Amino acid sequence: MSRVRSIVLAAGFALAAACSRGAPEPKAEAVKTDTTMPGMTGADSALEVVLTAAQVAHGRVRWAAAGTATDAGGGSMSVFPGQLTPDEDRTARLGAPAQGRVLAVRVSPGDRVRKGQVLVTLQSPAAAMAQADLSKAASTVTSKRAQASFAKSARDRADRLLALKAIPRQDYEKAIADDQLAAAELTQAEAELQRSRMTASALGATDAPEGEIALRSPQDGVVLERSAAPGAVVETGSPLVVVTDPAQLWLTVSAPEMVIGAIRTGISLRFTVPAYPADTFSGRVTAVGAGLDADTRTLPIRATVANTAGRLKPAMFASVSLPTTAAAPAGSTASAHIVLPADAVQLLRGIPMVFEVMPDGAGGGHFMARRVEAGGSSGGRITITGGIAAGALLVVQGAFAVRAAIEKGKMPKMEM
């Protein structure tokens, strides 16, 4: 009986094993999520992330409606970097007129100087030689002038004696020849004196002590740079002092091809500087380059800026508004470019992108990467020339944190 029971149990186990091997395993149903957002390409659909209010606060993320820059006449404006430089027509760059040693520097950067004021004193062998030549030439002129005076008197006396037939004709002609020779030698000596005086004057050694050069300011202005140092030995042409008139400056801009059609001599440019962010300054275009730079594909533009108040300083960086199109006709709508903080544009997959936001109403939101075309940047601002519409909600602060969240799939762990 027990044997029969064992056989029945073994048969039951075999039947159960056969059934389990033949039955198909249940398959997991794939969850399909459509992450493609309106206006995004398939390549961009994965570049998005949802952040909670806590994550937004932790990443210091802030968004705002995209603003534009448009001129008053209806034409589109873009912001590009520029720089203020000294007006070279009102700037004197003084170098060493000869090799020598710097004895004294009488000015410092920022000092106001007058025309003719001594700025630097040098000691130079060339100055000593020029002064010696000048002294010699002056002595020669004095000697030749005396000889010429004597020869003139001898000729006058010969004229009177010849009229009285008191001297031979030959002595009279010799007196004339001596007078003419003395006059010629005097003219030559005076020319040499003039040359020596000009040489000494060019060196600044005319009124200086023996062997010294007094470098004087050629104009009224302000000392912009000082390269000279007492005791230093300088070569001919070495820069020593730069004096400029700060009442007028140059504004230089490298304009891309997109704005060339709207740039011409005489138009006014508006710009700002970091030192006075609330103020807008203007300059008038006085020079436009003849051709593009082969490397940067930009056109050099120069504007003249009045600076009578002296607020602007050479070498200041500027954010210059350049017209990208001419003023639009009445009733037409001009396209304007979006201006964002430079940090709002991040590189994803090597492509410049900004992050558009769909707020959830609770402090968080859905962040989507948008490809854009970036233009010029200056003063922490960047111009967006395409890829996003004006008025879109874009991340203007904390874009790096959003990019990191997209790349990692989540925000970094927060410390609560």
C-alpha cells in the first residue's frame, strides 16, 4: 500500500514539473512616455527636466520673460562689446629721443600737465654732442659775420678809390670777390647753426644743462602712462610718457557682418559702461573699416565720444547698441533680438541653448532646452539672434544648475 502511494506521488510531481515548463512567462508591459514638447525637435526632446520648488530654490533658479532691444526708430538693435581708447589725434606718445640714462621723472599717471612742461630729464652723450655742435656753429657764425662785415667795408672803400682812380682795377675786383666769398661763408655758417639748433631742439637739449635732455609736453592734457623710471638706461625710441586730452575719446567696436548694412559714417551709437550702468552715453561714427578681418569676420568701427565731464576713462569696456536693420516704415513691425544674461546660455552637446520654463504654479516647473543662435556679448549680456520668441519664459539665473540636472537626470542631493 505504501508502495502504491509512493508511485502516485511521484507521478503527481512529474506532471506538475511538465506543466511549469510548458507555460509561457508573463511579459512586462512597456511604459511609453511622450516627452516631445511643442516646438522641440526629436533631438531636443530628451533635454528637459522637471524640478520641484525645493530643487528650484536649492539651485537658485530664476526665470523671466525674454526681453528685446529695439531702437526708437523701429529698427532692430543688437548689443556688442566695445572699448574706449584715447583719441590718437589728441594723444602724444613720448619716447626717448636718444640713448641715455633717466635722471628724473617729474610726473605720475593722472597728473595734469601744461604745454612745454618738463616731464622727464635724461642724460645722453648725443645731447652733449648736439650741444657742442650748436656752440661751435654759433661761434662760426660770429666769426664769419665779422669777416663778411670787414669784406663789405673793404669793397665800399675800393668803390670810392676806384672813382678817384686811386687803386688799380685789379685791386677793386679782388675786393668784390672777397666780399662775395665772405657773404657766402656767412650764409653757410648760418645754415649750419640752424641745423645744429634743430638737432638740439629735437633732442630737448637746447635749454638743458650740458649733456642733458629735457623732455617736454607738446600739449595740455593728462598723463595716461609712465614707463620711465629714474636710473634706467633707455634706447632711442623707448616709450617714456603718454599724454592725452581726455575731453574726447574714441569708441572702437568690431561689428559682425549682420550689422554692416546699417553702419555708416555720421550715425550716432549708444553705449553703456559697467562703471555707470544706469547711464547711457553716445558717440558719432567717424570711421568705418574698408574690409573685414579675415579671422574674426568683423568690421572695425570707430566713433568719437565727447567727454568734457571726464567721467569716461580710456580702456573702459562698453556695451554698444548697433542697428542690425534700418528703421522700419511707419506701421511695420521690426524684428528685435532678445538680450539675456550671458550665463543664461549654456552649452549642451556642444550647442548653445537656453531653458524655457513651464511653471507648475507651486514654485517648480518643467524646464526644456531650446537651441538658439547667439550673437555678440558684452558687460555680462548676450544677444540672441534666433531660436526663441520674445516673451518666452526663460531661465535668467541658475541655468548651470538646470543644465546639470538635465545631464544627470536629477538635481544634486540637497542638504536640508
